[in-house]
Amino acid sequence: NEDCVQLELDLGRHHELVGELAALVQEHPLREGLAAQLMVALYRSGRQAEALQVYRDARRVIVEELGIEPNERLQQLESAILTSDESLEAQPPPPAAPAEPPARAPTVPGMLPADIADFIGRQEQLDTIRQRLTVPLSGDGRFAVPIVAIAGRAGIGKTTIAVHAAHSVAAHFPDGQLFADLHGGVARPVHPMQVLDRFLRACGVAGTALPDTLAERAELYRMLLADRRMLIVLDDAAAESQVLPLLPGSPTSAVITTSRTRLGGLAGATHVDVDLFDAAQSIDLLSRIAGAERVRAEPESAAALAELCCYLPLALRIAGARLASRPHWAVEQLVDRLGDEARRLDELKHGDMGIRASLSLTYEALTEEARRLFRRLAILHSHIFSAWTGAALLGRPLADAQDLFDDLVDAQLIEVVGVGRNVNVQYRFHDLIRVYAHERLAAEEPPAERSAALARVLGSLHLLTETARTREYGPPAGPHLRPEPGSPLPDELVERLVAEPIGWFERERHVLLAGIRQAAQAGFVELCWRTAMNAEPFFELHVYLDEWREIQEVALEAARKAGDERGQAEMLCVRGTLAQTQQHFGEARRDFEAALTLFEKTGNVVQIARSRRNLAFLERMNGQLEAAATHLEQALSIFTDMGDQISAAHTLDNLAAIRSECGDIDDAKIMLAEALVRGKSGGSRRIISQILHRMGRVHLQAEEFALAAGAFEEALTLVEEIGDTVGESFALHGLGIAHLRRGRLPEAGELLRRALAVAESARHRLAEAHALAGLGELAVTTGEPGDAIGRLRKAVTLFRQMRAPLFEAHTLVLLSEVLRALGDASAAERALSRVHELADEVDERAAQRLRDDMAAAADLVEGIG
């Protein structure tokens, strides 16, 4: 304390005190008494200019921090130094005592904290540490000081591992163990001067013999340890610069460091990274602290408690200690208390242990910009975020955001997930850290700034989704308005982010879901439904049905509440497409018709055309081919006038399907050739794959089986590239039928079975029914009528459930002929009777096609029986 320092000053030991006082002033800059003593010590050492600089530094800190001038004593002392006042001279020292040697007899310091009684797990890390520290002096690699650098986030158990490992190898270091907490998580970590003061004294150096400078102390430290075998544990280092002066020079000693960031600048160090416990280890630790029987009695609650603690050792220790100190509590009771996220960090405190305090040390050590990014990441309702979200949250360039993300990763506050290149790297919070970030957000970010940051992220998400959709499927319908708020992301960055739209969607899918929900909650209605509309084709492509349903429900409800008719119509289209994909054709028709009414009311011509195209599909499924053709011709005219090549290509593909089903093969081929040209000019791989599939169907109908196989193979390649599982099933089915018609039965069987498996995994009943019908036809060809009947009946059931009369009738025709060939005339008649009923439901062109099928089916089953 200051009294002891004053005694030493009075004894004339000012030279020896300069180094110690300089370190104390750095650690306690507002302690004016220490500053005054350092000024006196420097002045008496003949360093007048340095003494005056100490005054200027002290005054600056006091004015900035406290808004006042230094006290009168310090001001008077400055004046005295300026005038070389005689009163500052040291009093004559007492008679000199016999000279004391710099160091007393060697001592054996034992500074390690107590070992951990309930230490569990970490065996791999312990083995690595022990192996590195106990390499024989004559062995390979023991020509330099063995250093083990342990790194991990706050509360992960770094100190526990270091201390446990140090105790386990202590016998290898008979000359003692040194330990220092470097307080790397605080704004002013412990200076190496102070650590060397403690270490040198522990090694037998008298206080009066301590050198004044860091370099001299480090040199003396290395000299003392040169022939000793000592273990040095440096806990919670802030940076390499704090550690380097504390390293011994001889390989006879060894060092363990712990830090929250990796100390990559420690040459030759063995790095040990510490991660979270797994579930079993977490339960084990809780059992050891709170009691094994107590934890075994509530296994589900114990598992939930471990999960709420995020498997973080410090949180688990606190939870276990709270239970141990409250034997009347059930484990479930603590689980319930931790379930309130707003109070979770309050609950995770016991004695001097606390998650909030631990995280605060890390947080306060960050730069202000890194702290701002950390706080604002809590604005998002997604645990996963990409670098672009940081740029949007801060309104800064991507490179700046990436640097700040690196700072947060280094501080172990977030972690990198997956592997991405450059702009596609993603990060995530753990739950407890996210809770802490929410606290800092609420305490430090004004509501207006939070709202503006969220608006920038949602605007960016909308722009990215629209750009991805345009690249893969063509532009969305209607005017390309960018609703306010806009995106701060430059166009060049947007293009880089969505260069591979389908891969981008897979990476950002969870962000999309969270963003659409949050846009609705925050009142950004147009952003909400536009983002949902643009994301819809990607959810459809990958058959993410539950998430697809959620985005349309959220956006439709938001549009309805806001009275946004355009948004309602768009989301009704999305909902109708979802119902159509699930083969709920009645629901799809209601939604498409409701959307068409709203689009006609608002005069949205392009969406009127798309609604008509949607309704055309349902008319075709229902056997109303002429009505379907009328819808498509009207839609095609609008798309052509608007110059929408992809939509026109899609419409021509659908129109060609109707022409082929009416027997107009040549017209269908002409339309498909034009559709393919338009599709390629628009660049939509999915539309191109659908056109190629349709070409294959038309070639089959024209008995051009080799051409059909070629078209299906091209389609299959494309759908596999883009991950279109439903398209894959249809392409496999078509290719299987082409091989079947060419007499390549084994290949046909393999392809059709693959088509069925893919359809079943995608839960797409229409594709499944077609694959079953194909397998039924194969069984007829291979002379397996029993198998054929089973497959065909399953297909008929699926088509009937979907209310697809034309497909049901086609399949029933073949089934009736197989039954007749096997002598089951009554069953065959029942099947044909159903065909005639269905023929009455469809229009004349479709009915004629059914009559043609009857003749073809009779030829196919000839010889069975």
C-alpha cells in the first residue's frame, strides 16, 4: 500500500521503487497518491522530466474521467519539481546495513491453486498437455521451452484444465510451480512488471533487489530459472505481449497459458482448444456437484437443465451448486426458473460465480465497434447469420464487418459454422451468449437505432432473395419496386452473394424464415410478403413443405391485417401452389380463383396471367383440356407482350402438354422448340428441365423412343444439378418408360424403382402414382400380372385421392385389360365402367384420348392369361 511505499521512499530506496510504482500507477491511474510517490521517486533518481510527464499523464486522466483538476498536493508537487525545491531531496539514509545479496537461498514456490475434486472428461486435452510438458530433456523437441496454450470461450473450463494438468505433472518440476492470473478479460490486464515482481520474490529475490525496468526483471527471471525445473501457469492472458516477458529461457522449465483467444504468436506452442461438454459429460458434472441420486431421479429435467446451460462447464457448475445449496429444490424447479430467458443470467449466479460477470469481462475488452456488432446481432431472431448481416446492421462495408466478426470469433463470443468461402462464411451464437447480447442491446442501443438496423437487414434480405429468384427463375411478377427500407448492400456484393442461387438459399434458409417472421412482427408488411413471394420457388424446389406453409401463413396474415390487397393476392397464389404441390387440388383452385379476383381488381396484368396459368394446370388435371388451353393462350399473350421469356416458356410447355394429350403431336413439338429457346434465353435451369421432360413425353407418344431417352437424360442431369427431387422422380420415370418401350427391361425396372423411391422420400403423390403406373406397365410386359395389378391399383387409388380423373382413367384402362386377360371379367368391367364415368367428366378431346388408350392397352396385354 501507499504507506509501505512511503517508508521505502523515506529509507532512500527511490531507485528500487520506480518500476513497482510505474506498474501501480498504470493499474490505478486515478490514485493520486501513487502518482505523487512515483514523481518523487523519479525526481530523486535524477529523472526530473519523467517526473513532470507523470504529472501531465495523471492530470489528463483525472480531467477526462472525473471532470476535475488534480488535488492540491499533486499540483504543489509539480511546482516543487519545476523549481527543484530542496524539500524534495531524500533525507540522509540510516547507516548502511551489510550488503544483501540479490537473491536469498533458492526456494521452492508452490503457487498453484487447489486442484478440482470433481474434474471430469477432457481426457484428450489432458493427454496432449501432459505429453508436451513431460518430454525428456534429451528427447526430440526439448531444446526450447515447452509451451501449451489453452484457448476457449469464457466459462469453458480453461483454468480448471490448466490447474488439473499442472497438478498431474508437478512431480516433473521439483523446483516449484508459479501461477499468475493475468486478468486478460479486463480493460487493463495485469502488467508483466507486476507478475515478475511476484515471481521473483517467490523465487527468493528481495524487494530491494528488484530491477526497475521490465527488460531487467525479465533477464533476472530467466537467469534464476536457467538451472531450475519449474512449471509456470499463466492464466487468462490477453495477448502474446503479456506472456512473452514471462517465459523462461531454459527448456528445463515449462509453461501453460490460458486465454480466450488463440495466442498464435507463441512460437513452438502446442495449442489446445477447449469446447463445450457433450450431454453425457454435462449430466456427469451435475451429478458430482448436486448429487447422483438426485439427478438420476429426474433424468428428463437433468437433460433439460444441461441444455439450458448450453453444456457450458461454468454454467453447469453454477446450476449444480445452486441445487447442492438448496436440497429442497427439485431439478425441475431450477429448469423452470431458467426457462425465463429474461432472468436466465440472474439465475446462473452462485456466490462469486456468474455467467454474466464472466461474459462481461470478454465484452468490455472489445473495441466499441465490435461491441456494437455483438449487441446488434441480438436484434435478429436467427441464431445463424452471415457476414452481410453484420454489414447491414452497422451500415458499413462488408470488409469492416468481416474484421469485426473475426474479433468476435477470437473473443469466443460467436463461432463459425460450416465452411464457406469469403462472403459466404456464417456464424452463430450459443443461447447464453445470445441472452447476454440481448441484455446489452436493451441497455445500450436506443430503440430508433435498433429499428433502423433491423430495417437495413430486412431490406438487404429482400434484395438478395429477389436477385436469387431472378437468377434462377426469372424476375418476379409485377413492377420491380424495392420497398422502403432499402438495402445498404452494393449491387456488386449482392451479385457475389447469390452467384449460386440454390446454394445461397440452402445457406440462408433459416435466416429467411426468421426474417419473414420478423418483418411481419415489425410492421414491414410489403417487405414481408415480397420476400416470401421471392423465396417460394426455392421452398417448392426442395419440398420444404412445413417452412413453405409457415412463410405464406405469416405473410398472408400480415397483408390481411394491413389491408394490402396485392400482398394478399400474392400470398394466395403461394398458398395455392403449396396446395397444388401437395395434390390438394380443390384447395388450390379456391386460392387461385381468389387471387385472380384480387389481381383483376388491382389491375395487375402479369399476375392475372400467372393465375390463369395456375388454373390451367388444375383444368388439365380435371380433364378439361379446352378450358386449360384457353387459360394458357390468354396467359401466353400477356407474357409475350411483357417480354417475360421465362414465364412464356413455362406457359408454352404447359400448352404443349395439352396439345399432345389431344393428339396434336406436331403442334406440341413446335411449341416445345420455341419454349426451349425462350427458356434458355431466360436462363432458368428448372424451366429448361421441365421443357426437356415434356419433350421426352411427346417423343414417347410419337414412338420416338431414342429421342425420348435423350431428352429425359438431359432433364435428369439438370434436376440433379439444382436438387429438384420431384423433377428427378419424373425424369427417372420418363427415362424408365423410354427404356421399357425399347425393350430394355432391366434398365427400365431400375429406373422406375428409383423414381418411386425418390417420389416417396419427397412425399409427392403425383410422382409416386406415375412411378407405380410405370412399374405396373413393366410388370405387364415381363409377364407378371399379379404384380401389375397391385401396382396399378395403388396408382389408381392415388390418382383418385388427388382428383386427377384423366390420369386415373388412363391407368384404369390398362388395369381393366390385365384383369380381362386373367379371366376376371367382372373386375375388368367394373374398371371400364369407372373409365366411362370419368370420360363423362372430361371434355371431348380428353375422352377421345381415353378411347385411343383402350386400343393400345389391349395390344399391350395380348398374350397374358
